[in-house]
Amino acid sequence: MKIEGRTFIVSGGASGLGRATTLDLYAKGASIAILDLNSDLASQVIASTSADRVRFFQTDVTNSEQVAANVKLAAEWSAETKNPLGGIVAAAGIGNPALTYGRQGPVDLDGFKFVIDINLIGTVDVVRNGLEYLTKVQPEGEDGERGVIIMVASAAAYEGQSGQLAYAASKGGVVSMTLPMARDLSKYGIRVVTLAPSMFDSPMTEKMPPKVKESLTRSMEFPKRPGKPHEFSQVAIACIESTMINGEVIRLDGASRMPARL
Ligand SMILES: NC(=O)c1ccc[n+]([C@@H]2O[C@H](COP(=O)([O-])OP(=O)(O)OC[C@H]3O[C@@H](n4cnc5c(N)ncnc54)[C@H](O)[C@@H]3O)[C@@H](O)[C@H]2O)c1
């Protein structure tokens, strides 16, 4: 699908992997509606682009009314500017490690739900609200394609480390939604792809203790380093552009398999 002249909704688009995707979509001539909590980081993205083609809608993806209202505003902006919606990149996410059973006793259920609410339910909510509009854009090309959904899982969906109970559950949910969602949306000419990175440089991994980062880097085969945000967005862009990629989860991990403990 051609990216130029289309509008993409990017949740978590103010930072890290979402931000790199925003900037690369922008460089390809797209308009981007960033849905994110963090207005400071979003302002930096706006400052380095153009307000004509990048807008920020402050959104907490766990607040369903806010998600619906801001996705609607983004869709109205795309209609006004005649840059039809072309897809949704659901990249908002958090870590929040906790042991299943530790010194404090069993895992705190509110903490567990917090991660699921953002990473899994927040992803579904942004996507389902966006579909209200994406299913109605004019199909294009010989295949009648309308758009692409990119979701973000993690290598932790497959090899969740000790302490990643909630995170692994949330990302496993995203992995498992990929095929049924692609099947559901095929009749609308909408594809679904999930990217599952291992360790990438971003504000999220900056907070990790050096010991943890070193252990994860050691688990990389090649290249032996964390991924760079642009290496994530390169694949996101390829998935949007290449019509045969659908219903698939792609690991971006330098052939690493994460160790049990960090
Ligand atoms: N960086 C990695 O190593 C890595 C590895 C695997 C998966 N991931 C996944 O990639 C995605 C992006 O992560 P990142 O590394 O860029 O992290 P990041 O912290 O740099 O970016 C996450 C963004 O999500 C936003 N966000 C958090 N909670 C939100 C909420 N409730 N509502 C709206 N926005 C919210 C933050 O404000 C931030 O802009 C996440 O889903 C993360 O789980 C990252």
C-alpha cells in the first residue's frame, strides 16, 4: 500500500519505537495522528516535523471515551485534509515487572491488570475505534486495499523472563489476536501484522539496570546489540507497503532467545 497521502494513527507515537515509526511515515509523505499520554515528548516530535502533517491528541489508551473521541478527531482531520486513513500502529505500552510470587506474596492483581489494560486492552481499543473509519475509506488498487493494522508485541510473548508475568501475558494476547483479526478484516481489505521486538534502544529500556541490559545483549546472536528504533520502523513501513504480509507476527530479535533470568 502506498504510504504517501495517507493518515496513520500511531498510539505511543511520542516516544521510542512509535516515534521512529511516526517520523519514518512522515518522511514517506504520510500524515500522522499521535495518540499518547506524554505531551512533552509529543511536542518534540511536532517541533521536528510539521503541524500540517503531524497532530497530537493527548490520550490515555485505558480511557475508552478518550480513545473514541480522539480517534474520531483524527479521522475527521484526515477527511478534512483529504489524506484518507491508511492504518493504525498500536505501539503504546509499558513494562512494570513483578514476580508471580515474591517476598511481598502473590503478584498484585491491580498491577497485573494495569499492564493488561494498557498493552492488550488499550491496543484493542485503539484498533477497534480506528476500524470504524478505516473500514469506510475508498479501497485502492487491484486488490481493493483499505489499510494496515500494525500491533506491537515482544519476544517476551514467547520467552517471558522471570518477573514478566503480566507483560508476557499482555504481549502473548497481542500475538494471539493477530491471525483472527486478519481473518476478520480480510473482507474489508485491511491487513494485520504484529512486530515482536527483543531489546531495542528506547526510553523504556533506558530505565533498565545496566546488568539487565548486558544480559539481554549477551543473548543476541547477531547483531550483538540492542535494536535501533529506526530498525523497527523500517519493518513497520515494509509491512505497510508489501501487500502479501498479513496475519503474521515478525520477531525482530537478532536471533536472540531471552534468558529465564536477567
Ligand atoms: N524497547 C524495547 O526493547 C521493546 C521490546 C519489545 C516490545 N516493546 C514494545 O514496543 C512498544 C513501544 O515501546 P518503547 O520501547 O518505544 O517504549 P517508550 O516508553 O519509549 O514508548 C511508549 C509510549 O507509550 C506511551 N504510553 C504509555 N502508557 C500509555 C497510555 N496509558 N496511554 C497512551 N500512551 C501511553 C508513552 O507515553 C510512550 O510515549 C511497547 O508496546 C513495548 O512494550 C519494546
